[in-house]
Amino acid sequence: MPSVVNHFARHRPGRALSCLALPLMLAACAQSPRIAEQPVAERPQVLVTRHEAGDDLLTAGLGRAGLLGSPPTIADPDAPTAAELRRRAIYTNWRGIVDLVGSVGELPAVTGREYSSWRRVGDAQFPHRVLLQVPDQFDVTKPCLVVTASSGSRGIYGAIGSAGQYALSRGCAVVYTDKGAGTDWVDPASGEGFALDGRMVRAENAELFNVSSEAAPFVAFKHAHSTDNPEADWGDHVLQAAEFGLEMLGQAFPAHGPFTGGRTRVLGFGLSNGGGAVLQAAERDTRGLLDGVVAAAPNIHVPGQLSLYDIALEAAIFQPCLLLDGAPPAFLPEAAWRTPAEQRCRSLKGDGLGSRQHARRAGAFSAWTLGHARHDR
């Protein structure tokens, strides 16, 4: 079975080959890794499940046609099974980020095993989810592992339509992390949270995330209410996920282990926030675990350039006016945008920000511009 990373050079200790220019490997993000061995008393449960053609690894048995159809049904909405929740999660994550109509052909039914667990970074109050998918076509003589992080605040299957599809269709294992964000939530009022398999449990048994009713009187989400700062540790989340993946490969194929970074091709992939996470991982990979990283549209801050918050602010100020420049937006009827756009242009002019020069400068420093504003009268 061909390796997934044949196009990448073998790793050198402490360095990873990036598909982006090396300046994007930001020194600003570099920190001493906070990864620590999981205390013996805190060794988390590992949930191992087998998935055949009707409930496969890649589409949970839905295939492309099922992913394009209505959401999978749940027999008893008051008591969904773990398999039903998994299928719904995979369906939602495919549709949320992948163009199934224009860019995806038929999807294979990839049979194999899943290993689901969690890991904790340093002194973080709550752990992050990790999940390894091992296809039956995995070639133990040419082992390859793709490690990925969900984009945004997506759950553990957030990258299944990108990294998952790429790895599994080539016989490689893929390991995911939700990078300390994810979709775990708790309702302190009802005392309910979520178990490792996605089913609701009493809050005191929700090991992935739990808060008191005093701390969060309403529904609390992990990314917003954990009091951790997961973004600071995204690189460590990715490295821990890679280590988990290698460890579980050893359990899956004990006669062929141990699987290490030295004898396993390990490729990091991430999109958006996940892209920023794998770049952080490459910076912090002092042991040479990663052979290479691929970051697509990474959410990063380049020294000397505008931050995401500044870009978003400029876009919010200028974009409505710039809708009047060039082709009209195809996704909105004219009545919905023209009047507000004209009003914004007038207000910018009144504040001394409505000239062509201002719009051109904003577009030069931000990558969002649709063209130069022409409403400078």
C-alpha cells in the first residue's frame, strides 16, 4: 500500500517539512511544550468499536448519496444510541465543510476500527478528545498516520471530510483532536452532560466537561466556559493526538509494534484553526514526530501584519460599501443589500473614511476586499 506522504522528505529531529513557506512557522507561537505524561490514576478509558460497510469509518454507512440526503433518523429521540449519534455527527460534519455536490465523487465504504479517548495537556482543567480510525487496508509494513485538528469549534469528527477522506481512502490511519474546543456541553440545571460515546449522562459522570450551576447557570459549552485557554495549547493537542494514534496502532497490531515516529510516516493536516494548530505542532515538535504538515488557510498571526480581529473589524466597516463595486453578490437579492450598502458609503464619507484612497488602503492591508470603492463623491 503506498504511503500517504511519499511526496514529503523524511523528518529531521525537531523539524517538520511544511507545505507553506517557513516564515509561516511563527516564532510568536513557539513555546516550551506543555505535554505531560498522563498520570496513572488519570489514564482515560479507550473505547474501541468495529465498523463494517453499513456503518463504516468514512461515512457511517451513508455514502455520498446518504450525505446528500436528509439527516439520519433516530429511532427514539429520547434515547439515541451511540451508533445513531455517531452517524448524525459524521453526516453533519461532512455537510458543514465539504462541497458534496461539486467536489466529491463516490465515497468508499472503509471498514475498520475506531479508538476513542481523551488526553489532557499540562495543567488544563479539562481534556481534549482524541479519536483514531484504523482502516482494514492499513499496511503494517508501510505504516502511515495522518494527524489532524478540527477547524473552528467543531467536534471530534470535524476534519473527517478532509483529512479523514484523504487518509482512509489511501489505507492510512487518521487520528483527530477537537483541540480542547469541540461540542461537549453541560446543562447544570438538569444535571446532564455527555459521555465519551456521545450519549447523555449525569453531569458528575461527564468526564470531558462539567461545570457547576453557580459557574454557569445556563447551558455551558466547553470552548466558551471551560476557563482553559485551549488555543495556547493547540500544538500540544495535535502532538498528543499523534502520540495516542501511534500507541493505539501498537494495540491494534501488537505483532508489528511498537509504532513510533521513526518508523511511521506521520503527516499533520489542518484547515483554518486546525491549520494554525498543526503549525504550532510543527514548531513544538522537538522529538521529530512529524514528517510534514499541510496547513490550509491557517488562522495565524504573522508578525507585522494585521491580526484576525483587526481584519474582521476593517471588513465589517468597509465591506458593505464595497458591495457596490464590481459584480453584485450572487447570493443576495438586490433589495437585501443595495440600500444598506449605499447608507454605509454615505456614513463612511461623513466620517472621512469614504474615499477611494481609504478603501484601497484597507484592501491592501486586508485580504478581504472585493475591489476599490468607487463611492468617493
